[in-house]
Amino acid sequence: MNIYQKLQEARINIKNQELKKKGWNDYSKYAYYTPVQINEAVFIACREVKMLTKFDLLRNEFGLYGKLTLICLDDGSELSFELATNVPQIKATNTTQQMGGANTYTLRYINMNVFDISSDDLDPDNNVEDDNSSGKQLIYIQNLLDSSAIMPEDEENIRSQMERYTAEQAQRCIEYLKENQIPGVELPNPSKTDIKNHIKKITE
């Protein structure tokens, strides 16, 4: 088999594994594939077809991107894929830890893309009809996100959807974020300065 045939066989192998989503998004109430699940599924599938994967987190003039290279162990041929990415702003962590987060989640998404691992992680509230969220609510959500202790994928989901929230969805998001704040941040409507000072204090 050439490397394209091996990739197709690997995709079939993964679909036959019948993966069960082990991750859970508390805010939007949906299950998702964890990075560990995706990595294991890809490793098993590639081992079966004698193909090696190599992942690199790189930077060019446009910013950070992930590069996944598939290597055929029979003839050494290669096939590469790229995906633009960014460094997640994970609270109370240093730069090295944030880069680790970027590596983990970029690898997850590029593996899902290359190996055709589909996911129906849809926001169950997208069809709710209600008045649009107010600017005040969105500012409050932004402030709460800056001091939240939620998973990076949850934060990413909120940031990508918040501009389209209804007033009811925005209020539900506010309540969720208030329940998931970094320990010690007990402010009614924290400013970014308050949050940065608190994070500096607990990480020194």
C-alpha cells in the first residue's frame, strides 16, 4: 500500500473502533473526545498499517501552526498536513504550561481532521429564540472568563459563541462562570486589573 492507501485504511480502522466520548463539557452539556482518546485511536490505527506520525508545533510570519507528518514505514514516503493555532490563555499557568496546552489541543484537532474523526459537538441552545444578549452581559462574561478555572476547550467554546448568545443564554453562561472561578476571586464584577493582581498573588 502507498501512504494514501495507508491513511485510508487507518481512517477505516478508527471508525471500526467505535470510540465513546469520555470528555464532558459542563457548560454546553455535551460529550467530546479527549486528547488522550484521539492520540490512542490514531496510534492503534497507524500501528496496524505500519505508519508513523510526527507532530511539530511551529511558527512562521503568520503565527503558530501545527504540522502533522505521516511516515510510511515500508518505503519512507511522507505526507504532511498543517493547521493554524494559538496559545490558550490558561489561568494561573506559566508560558511553558500554556505552550503545552497549545501542543495538546492542536494535536487533537489536527488528528481529528486528518483521520476523519467526526464530532457532533453542537451547542444545544443554538435554536433558542430570545432577545439578544446585552453589551453589559458580554462584558461581564469576558471579565469572568479572565478569572475562570474552566477547561481550555470550554473557554474556547464560550468565546466563539458569546456574541450570538441570547439574553437567557448569556445569563446562564454568567452563572456557570461564577461557579467556576479561580479560588480566592470573590468579586461581584471583577475588573481585569483585579484579576491579574489576584493571579499574581496566588502564583508567586
